[in-house]
Amino acid sequence: MKTLALCCLTLRLSLLLWVSAAAAPAQSPASPAPSDPVAVLKYSWVKERINWEGDPFGGPVENFEDMRRRQADQRRVERARAGGNTAEAAKVEREMRSEQVIKSRAPAAPRYAFHYKISVRNAGQKAIKELDWDYVFFDATTGQELGRREFTGVEKIAPGKSKELSFMTSSPPVRRISVQSLDKNEREGLREQVVLVRVLYEDGTVWRQR
């Protein structure tokens, strides 16, 4: 009897395990994360002085037109004195002194703008219409985020094609970088990264960074 009862119990347990296994859903393998639809080839930023061409050496420089005007004024003074017209000579001399005062004024403090660039390739199968990306700056030692610049490039990029996007802004990468002076060491201690945020395709579909 004990043997028969043991056999019945074993049969029940086997049947229960078979039913449980049949009811459990099949485990599908984790789907791979979708690859970025845009390949970032390179990125960089530079600091550029604004309107330096107007005063490249930081001080007044007499150009040809200034020299011609000064010589003409000097001849006017000489003619006025030779003709006995001291009032006219004095007037021209006052005008010349006023012009000299204006030219001798200290130039305005230089200001700089920041040129951010990124080169990308469309790694997908659809034409890109618009691309959102962030240029992020971290402390190289601690990894703390120090600055983030957000950009939107409205450029058509065909599948497999590459393009450079560039933006000029008055905002420095991080606060410690001056907008009024140059410092050859201002990049030290910074780590840079470009993050793709959103891709708008010409067919209206959108890819977003998760």
C-alpha cells in the first residue's frame, strides 16, 4: 500500500509540475537598445574676438584717409594764416584737436563669442530634417556637469551623408571662461561630450534620446 501511495504522489507532483510549466510565459531575449541614428564624427569649440578687425592692435592707427585729411587741414591752416585769417586758422586747429582727442580715447574692452561645431553622419535610412544636440562640459576629476549648451540644427542630411553644423553664441562653455579675455589654460580640467537629444525626419517621425 505504501508503495502504491508513493507512486500516486509522485504522479501527482509530476502532473502539477507539467501544468505549471505549460502555464508560464516563454522568456523572450531582451531586445537590443536601438543604436543612435546619427554618428558623431567630431566636435569642437573655439573662442573668437568680436569685431577685432576694426581695431586689431587695441589702439588708434592712422589709415590713408586719416593721413590725407590731416594734411589737408594743415594746408588750410597755413593758407588761412598766410592770408591773415587767424580766426579760420584757429577754427581748423580746434577741429583737428577734437579729432585727435576722439582717436586717442581708450578702445572698448574686447569681447569674445564662442563658436561650437559638430560633424555628424546620418546612420539611418531616412533623411534628417532637424537635429537637437547638447554640448556638455564636465569636471575632468569629479565628473560633475559644469555647463551645457543646447543647439538645434535645421539641416537636411540624406541617409549615409555627413554634414558640419556650427553655431556662434555669446555663452561660454562654463562660467569660469571669460568673455573679455583670453586664457591659454581655460580648457584645462574640462571633459567634453556631445549628446544627441532628438532627430526629426523629413517624413515627420521623431527619434528621441531615452
